[in-house]
Amino acid sequence: MAAAPFRRLLAALFALGLLTASPVASASATAAPRPPVASFADILPAPVSAVPAAGVSYTLRRTDTLSSDVPGIGGYLAAVLRRSTGYPFRVGTAPGAIALLLSGAPASVGPQGYRLDVTAHGVTVRARAAAGLFAGVQTLLQLLPPSVQGSRVVKTARWTLPGGRVIDHPRYAYRGAMLDVARHFFTVAQVERYTDQLAHYKIDYLHLHLTDDQGWRIAISGLPRLTSHGGSTEVGGGRGGYYTEADYRAIVRYAQARYITVVPEIDMPGHTNAALSSYPRLTCDGVVPRLYTGMNVGFSSLCVRSKATYAFLETVIARLAALTPGPYLHIGGDEAQSTSRADYAAFVNRVQAIVAARHKTVIGWHDIVAATLRPSTVAQFWSSTTGRPGDRAVAAAARRGTKVIMSPASRAYLDMRYTSATRIGADWAGRIDVSKAYDWNPGAYLPGLPASAVLGVEAPLWTETVRSSADLDYLAFPRVAAIAELGWSPASSHSWPRFRVRLAAQGPRWRAEGVRYYRSTQIDWPAGS
Ligand code: TNX
């Protein structure tokens, strides 16, 4: 058999997208009614402005091509469209039916915004920078039927977008999600999967909580026991795991391709049992603590007065800064309950200097306002209250110029149970069903905190009870979409009655993408989703 030429022909067809590796949904499934054309009213997060053009629509065709001023974004969109439509979608620079342009967007959209037009002739996204173009592409995908998010070709679908214009830009520069990979370890593939899901909602920071009492998850050259010993278990006593430098770089690159910046966190001086157990010179008394697989907090601390601690932190921070292209390093700083206030402040001050020497900006949990903060240092507000002395100290720091990321535990913590019936999660900050996660204003939440001090929002997912991607999906969705909307959409668009309708339209998209979301009874999910 003339195998080689045949293989070459197959490869060529494959490259053109005329053949596909994904399974083709059976044509006998035509009995299912076609989903209606998506609506501008369903775009989530809600855009600044969306004006439908009555009677106008555009339907993708097999012969359509795609042009992009940013090849990576053209490639990303073409890959998503090929997987679901089965059409070849050649990517070039000659004007195509879908055009992604770095020209012609109004100045008002800024570096992260875009303008999107759907006419009878095609779809155009215009932006002033690549991040804006990528955001526009996410809106474009939401204007296609839900099965566009699937991983199989749907032959029976009509790929129609409603006509009209969207002009859009974010309310806040920082729109984050945090994943705790220390309490339970999540593989590179699992983190990438979550990153893909977050990108749909215009999240632009992925904060990785890389170290805690139960595990140290990032290899640091020169300190091998941090991972070989400190990374060897997790909550409940499982095998744990860690990222090699190559793994971490892969996550950073994957996120970068989705215009998401990784913020690595090394939690200190508390939450350090795994490090102390790996290198007893970091303790004050030299007694080697055993690895910890429980769920308590606040019992461990680096020895904040010893030289060895700062030598260790120099090494760790230098390595992490070298591996991280983004501007921020998160130093934790929460729940240092076994350190005196004066020692704690002195420690945070020294660590700020170590990070600054590596040309990075510090983020810390809001407890760090007890130190003397550098002007660039950012505090992440995580309290479940707003009127206690600690809360007022955050507002006071903000009035002195400290920027704040809002993650109030009673609203934004994805590990809180939805209701008393939720099978996993915690409830120390209360129960958070979707309306509670959505119905607050980050700019006016903490009394005395100037709205201008808010850098953005973040939804943390602590993983003491989260063991799999199914668990992660269940706690993150739909709530992470609520926090994403608070970060992106204008405050004037805030409306729970309208949000719950927009959110319902995401159900079929999550189903198509394989996201096992929580079907909150507060939302009228469409049948079959
Ligand atoms: C508090 S919030 C913590 C974490 C826990 C979380 C569980 C914060 C800065 N610290 O160590 O995982 O509660 O909900």
C-alpha cells in the first residue's frame, strides 16, 4: 500500500481543517430542537453597551476564513470554532468573514476593551491592544450557540450570531480567581482546564496559592526537600504533588495565551508547616514538625528573627520572580497567630524589601496592613465582616494610598457552601448562594474605603474539601461568573433580576464544555442544561 503519500494527503487535509479528529455527533440526533440564536442580553459579564440590529444576523459558513492582527488570538478562535463546527477556518491576514483588528476601536475602550460588530457580511472585533481583542473574542463566542463550547463537531447546528454592535471595557483592572493547590494538589492539566473556563468570563489574573501547612507545590532549585518531602502529601493524607519549574512555566504560558497573568503565592510567616518540616533550620527551636494533613490553621510560623529565614526567603523569592513574568508576588501573611504583632510587622517589612529587590510588586492578605506598607503594596481584603477593628485598619490603609483587592469571605469565597445541603465546602463565613455572591458592590462594600482604592476583585477557592475537577466545578460555577461580572461590568448595569437571566443562559454552555456546575434553585436553568 502507498502508505506514505496517503498519510501525507491525510496530514494535509488535517492541517487545512478538512478532516477532524473529534468525534462527529450522530446525525440521528436531529430530533433535538435547535437552540435559539444567542442574544446580546445574555452576554456575561454584561457589556458597557450592546445594541442589537433588528433583523440582521450572520451565519458561519464552511468556506469562511478568519483574519487576525494577533496570530495567537486568531489561532485560539479558529481552534474553538473548528472543534465544534468542523469547518476549516483558515487563518490569514487577508480580510476574512471574521476579522480581529488592532485598529479602529474607540479610545474609550482602553487596553482591555473592544468593539464588536456583527453585520450580514461577517463579524469584526476591533481593539487597541491584544488583551482587548481576546476579550472581544470571548463575547463573540457567547453570541454563537452553546455547542460552540463543546469538544465535538455538531453537524446539525446552524452557527448564527445576532446582528448588532457591542462596545465594552472593564470596570476594574484586576479580575482574579485563586486556586489553592496546597491543601489538595491539582495537576497542570487541571489548572489549565480551570484557566480555560475563567477566560470565558474575562478573568485576567490567576492567583495560585502554592504553599501551606499541608504542602509545598513549587520546585525551588537548591531546596529540593521543599517538594520531595514538603510536597509529598495533602489534606486527608493523599499523595500530594508539586510543579517542576517546567510545569510552572507551562501553566504561566497557557494562562498568558488566554491573557491571564499568574500571581504565585508563597504564604508566610504562618501556614508554613510543610517548609518547616522540610528544613528544620527555619524553626526557632530546631524541632522537626511532622507533615500535616489536617485542616487547622494558625499553628505554624517561620522563625521571624533568624537569619536562616531571610536567607531562605531570598532564595525562594529570587527563583519565583525569575519564573514569573507578571508584576505581582503574593506573600500571604494571613493568620500568623503564633507571631507577635511587632515581629509580624518587622517580618512583612523585610519581605517587602526582598520582593522589591526582584522588581516585583507585593500582594498580601489584608493582615499585612499592620506593617509599614510600601506605596505599591496591594492588600487583599478577605474578612467576613466589615466593622471590626481589622476591617477598619484596611480602610485606613486605603485612605493612606494602599490599593485593595476585594475578596470578602462572606461573598467571594468559592469554598463556602451554597446551602446547608451542599456536600462539600466550609461555612465559617456563612453560606453563599448565587444572589449573595453577586449582590454587593466592590466599590462601596467596606465603610471608609475610598472607591478609587479598589484595584479589583478576586474569588478564592480554598481546597480543604475539594479533591477533583468535579468538586472544583461544583463550587466555582456559577459563583465565579458572578464575581467576574462584578469585576468587569459597569456598576450601573448591576441588577440581580437581569443577572440571573444572563446566568441561566450559561448553563447550556457549561454543559457543552463539561463543567459540572451547581444547579442553584435561584436560577431558572433552561431545560436540558
Ligand atoms: C481562611 S482566608 C484562610 C485559609 C483557609 C480558608 C478556608 C485566608 C487568607 N486564610 O487558610 O483555607 O480560610 O475557608
